[in-house]
Amino acid sequence: MNQETMWIQAALDEDPTKSKTGLAHALNVDKSAISRLLRGERRLKFDEAQKAATYLGIDPSGAKTGFQEPDAEFQTEARQVPFYRVAEKKSGIWTLDRSVVIEQRRGPSEFTTAEGVFGLYIPNSDMQPRFRIGETAWINPNRPAAINEDALIMPAQTSNPIVEVFLCCLATSDEEAIIGEQYGSGQEHHFNRAEWQAVHVLGRN
């Protein structure tokens, strides 16, 4: 069971008047999002934790939830995460345009002090069910992805703000090659390690 949401599952189990459908309504998401949340396939945002606690009749800042209000310093810093435009190109490859910031959002706590972090919205279904259209992917270009982790494969060195990228599950990464596979389409791409890098993706919300 996902440690982050154990308190939600416990509350649902204890109170027969509460349900995943009701929780989904309280969080303004579909029921499948709740299932993914409880399986650990989707991050629980702070505002969602508050809404879930209210629906379940739990103190939002209590020991059961483990959630505390982010301090002002974190909120100020985390709001600086830029979101860039991304569009489908061909054969599972997307075009990432970092020349214009389309918005700024508060990032996950894991990225509070990381440099160069950015976000993007998923434009297609290539990575379903892992990532769905319109969901957020947070990218840390300074942390290499590990095997079997979600990864964004992007050029290793470039001054061009518009680049090709490939969101995938990292299958292979050695001195010569990087191989990534997409969940939904099964599309697999091979990249020359000298020219490409596979960087860490912190999943959806």
C-alpha cells in the first residue's frame, strides 16, 4: 500500500458511508484518479489532502495524515517552476519549446532546491496509463533517471531552446546507448548516449 495515502484507505475501510466515488467528487477528479492515487501511481497534492481529510472527517494537519501546511519560504520558492510548451511531432517524439514560459506553478517538495526544474503537460496518450493527457510531468534535468524509472530523454548539450524529447520508461542506459519504451503505445526508441541524456521525471498530478 502507498505510505502517502494509507490514512485515506484506512478511513474508507472504517466508514461504510465513505466511498472512492464520494472522495473523487470531493477532490473534483474522476474515480480512476483515486484508484491510481491509492496505488501510488499519482502524487497526493497538499490541497487534495486537505479536501480528502475534510470529506473523511479527519483533521487535515493531524498525525493520521502526516500533512502540514508548507511554510512560506517553500511556497515562494516552489512557485517559480516554469511550464513550457510541448507538442507531438512524430513516432512518439515531442517538441519541447523552452523559449516561452506558458505559466509558473508551485512544484513538488522533492524539487524545492533543485536547479533547472521545469514542468510540462502531457499532450497525448503514448504513456497511458502511467501518464494521461493533460496531466503534469515535473522534470529535473540535473538528476539522471534510473532503469525502470520514468524518464525524459533529451539532448545532452544544446543551447537551442526548442528540442526533441521522448517521455518513456527507461529500459537501458549504458556508455553507448539509451533505450526508452512508452507504456501505452509500446513505442521504443534508441538514442546515442554521447548526444542524449535520460533525466528524472516526478510523476503526475
